[in-house]
Amino acid sequence: MSPRKMAKPLFVVGDFVFAKLRGYRAWPARVLQRFSNGNCNVFFYGTCNYARVPRRQICDFESNLDRLGTLRARSAGSNASFRGAMCHARNAFSNPSKDFGFYQLLAVLNGDCVNAEDLPMEYEVVTEAAAIAGKGDTVKTSDLPIEYAGDLAAIVDTGDVESKRQSVEADALPIECELENDPVDIFGTEDTEPDSVSIAEELQSQSDSDKPSDEINKNPDSAEEDSNNGDYNLDFDEIKEELLRNLYT
């Protein structure tokens, strides 16, 4: 009489197991789904992938931990990924409720996962005016239009901005009118610049006072004749220096 084979245990969703795929060693995993023929979808630790594994290739995690969860000394250096997977599985086994990667994939397979685009934005945003004033007034992005909810930088207190803009325009208006009506004095010498005609007359009187008395009493006809001949010359360099000195002092 042949010995009876022990029946393979039926694993349920959430059980910790070792699952073996062709070409790979037995890997720490957790059952995601169970099918009618006994095959299971399992979540592999370390890689965070999942695959359908036949029932005969699945065994219990805790009872086979010493046999399948250890590494030989000679192969320890070449199985860093398996060592990381075992560390991941041990942490999940000690605290199953914090196995977030497993529960996230389980929600995706069951159709319970919600797209991030469909989630309502209920977080609070401090407006710019409230932050400046220190009042801490907040608004919810769900109460704002779509174009403002997507761009947090566009959320400002429009009332304060409008009043500031109007006050700035009111202050700038008299300046613009004054600039339009008055010529621009780019050198800033409008109030200090002396009359060039008076300077010329003053220089002329100085030059006449410096001349000898006989030249002053000269016959006007002879003076006119000298001027026609080019003998009567003014010191233009001195006049120019005097003009520049009076302009910039």
C-alpha cells in the first residue's frame, strides 16, 4: 500500500508564503488572490512584482523559514537581492498592517484604487495678503475655480492688489502731467544757468577796461577800418572758459 501524500494547504488572501517560479529559487511572497483551481496571485517582496503561481509551487512562510529563508555562506555575496527581499518580508511578517506595498497592489487588482486626478483637493492654502498681514486667513482649494486650484501661485487677495494699483496710478498721474507740460532739463542747470548774453556783455566790458586809453579814444572810423582788416580780435578762448566756469559752478 503506497503512502498517502499530504494534501497541499489552501492559502487565503494575506497569507505569507514562499513561491517558486521556473528559473528562480523560492522567494518570499504574500497571497493576493486565490483562484478556484488553487493557483494564486502572489506579491513578491523585494521586487514588489506579482505573478500567478501554481498551487504545488507554494509553501508556508513561517514553517519553511529556516530551510528556504537562509543563504549558504558561499553564495551570500551573489544574493544581495534575496537578502533584501527576506529583510522586507520579515518586517512585513512582524507588522502585517504596515505592509503598504502589498495593500496598494491589492487595491489595484480589486479595482478599489482611485486615480490621483480624481481626488478632491481639500488642503488649505494661505493667501498672500493674509501671510503679509499675519492673520493666517486660509481658503480651501475646492472652493476656488479650476484654473486657480491648479496653480497655487495665482491665489492672491485681489481686493488688496486692486487698491494698491489704484493708489500707485493716482500718485503717478501728477508727475506725468508735469513732465508733459514742462521741458526736461537733463543737466539740472535750469535754475542755476546764467544768461549767456549778460556774460558776453560783462566780458566785453572787462576787455574794454583792460585796453589802453588811447585805444579806447581811437577814431571810430579807424576802429571800423581795423575790424575790416581783421586786426580787431577778441579772446574767444577766454570767453569759452568763462562760460564753462559759470555753467558748472
